[in-house]
Amino acid sequence: MSSVIVVTPLIIAGWPAITAAVTAALGSLGYAVTKDTTSRRRIATDGKTRAEIEVEDSEILEGGGATGEEFVVEKDGIRAVFSRDARGALKLCMEGEGYSKPELRKIGEELIGRVTQQFVYHKMITELKERHMVVVDEEVAEDRTIRIRVRNS
């Protein structure tokens, strides 16, 4: 007997879990973590284009990071700043010189998709292990769909 479960992504976690998902997802895309967040405040005057994306169905839990906390990654002149807004939702600000707003938004939405997938994957594997289920097989399709076969032990 087998079942198919479709997981609808919902990100509810503390800041450390979010930053771990960002690091895991974006490292494979060639982004590097940076500590410098000063350019975010200069963006209006330095000629870079900026696009902001709020991640739907996300909530960064209280006590897991202040609203001003940021996680910044860069690649090829593009800077992605992940942060928590005043309502507790995950927000992504894409910045880059020589890119249009639609281009930055498209790149940002791809990043958010990867982060969401990584977050949900790790959450799912953790839950399966806690319920003493055995992962029999994992497969990643060309479209990045992940199929996980499990057995109840």
C-alpha cells in the first residue's frame, strides 16, 4: 500500500532555522554569505535597483531574532537581504546595479523557492525521523521536485 502526500510550504520557525535554510539553499547556487549590510541603507543614492518580496505564508517566531536582523548573500553584483518585517514575516530585498526591477524580482522569487524547498525538506525529514519512519529512497527530478519514499518501521 502506498500514499502520496503533497506538502504545501508554510514557513514558521525561528531566525536560526531560517538562516540555516537560506545557507543550505543558496550555497548550491553560488551565493556567498556577507556580514556587510551597510549598502542596504545607501541603496537610494548609489544607483542600484531594488526589489522587495514578502514571502507568503511565513512567520519568524518571536525570540528567534529581532525585526532588524538581516542575513545577506551576494553573487555577481546581486545582493539578497533576508529579514523579518514588523509583522514577523520573512522578507527578501534584492539589490543590483544593471538589473531591472522585474529581473531582480524573478531572481528573488527563484531564491525564495529554493529556500522554501530547503526549509520544508529539512522539516519533513526531521518529522519523519521523530516518528521513527525510515527513508527508503529520495529522488530529485529535473524540475527540482523531490520524491521521498518512506517506510513505517
